Amino acid sequence: MSRLTTMVLLAMVASGLPGCAHQAYKATVPDTRLHCVGSLPEVTSRPLNYLAPREDAEDRRLEFAEVAACVTLAGAALPVALYRLDALEGASEIDIRVSLSEGGTFAASAELLDAGFQPIKQYRFTDFVRRTNEYSLSVFVDRSRPTPPVYLLLRPDASHVGKQDTTITSQSSAFITPGGGAYRVGTEVSRMRPLLGAGKLQVVAYRARRAAFEEGATPHK
């Protein structure tokens, strides 16, 4: 048995051993079957704080299911995450990101709410900007205004849940013929990522420069 054959066989055996095979990521779906409250004021809110010095924003990335609570709205049980904004001062930027993955991408929507849980501004999933491996949304708030937003509500965008994020890439290879000629073979690779009511989420608050806030300049990246 050749050395190459032995290495291939060992690789095949290792791939079949428990713990050796790669475990593909799969989004954790929030459970909306139990413990549903009847209104947003009953949902337990989470404080949203500024990123601390030397804190990595990636450390705040987690499953939406970890922060989601179930609430019944318009007769339907929905998973939502409710953040309090009282720790923010003046002009601030809230950076919301969802990871792009074959195991499930969170088709999120965001709403700024007042003290009575009424919407001030709403953002659909189409407002998120698609980047290399995630979707992101920058929300600017001004807590110094007379009636500032008090809560940030995140929930699935029902109009996009169940759809796909699809990318198509082209690949080509060149071959040399025995007679000295050449030809190229091209293929297209389609990659589909499901949009779900679940997935990895990152919510971070930053202090925004007043000029950037007022002029709508490029937000934090």
C-alpha cells in the first residue's frame, strides 16, 4: 500500500469518528409555544450599553433565541428582543448585525419605541445593508430630545422569513491540449442561505459625533 493511499484511508476513518467530523452551524429557533406574554410592557427588557473600552464588539454576538421572549401581538405568538435605551446619552448610534450563514440568517426588523411602547420609527429587513458575511443596520437616536426613543424592539420580518439569500459565483479553469492549444471550462456555483426568524445577532451602541448624527454621515463600521 502506497503512502498516499494510507493517508487517504486514515483521513476517511478520522472523518467518521465522533467529534472528528465538522458540525455545521444551525440557527437556534426561539420557542414560542410556552410562556408567551400578552403585550410588550410584559416583556422583560435588556439594557443596551455602550461598548466598553477594550471590549470587542464580536463578544456581543449571540443567538437571537438567547435574548428573545415570546409575546402575542395581533393574535400571533412572536419572538422579540426588547432593549432599554436609558443608558444612552445624547446622540448615539446603534449598530445591528446579523450573520450570513447556510445554517440560517436572521431576517430581522427593528423598531424604536416610545415610553408607551408605540413605534417612533420602523426598519424592515430591506433596510439592512448586505456585506460580505453579514447584514447590518445603523440606527441613530438622540436621547437629548424632549420625546426620545425609550426602547429598541427586534423581531423577525415576516415578509422575508422563508426566503433565500442567493449568490452565484463563476469559476473557470484553463487546460492545455497535447497539440499546444488551450481551452477554458467555466462553471457557476450557486450558494443559498435561508432567511429565518432565528440566527446570530449583534447589537452594539456607540457614542455618535453630533455632526455625523445631524448630517447623516457614514456611520460607524
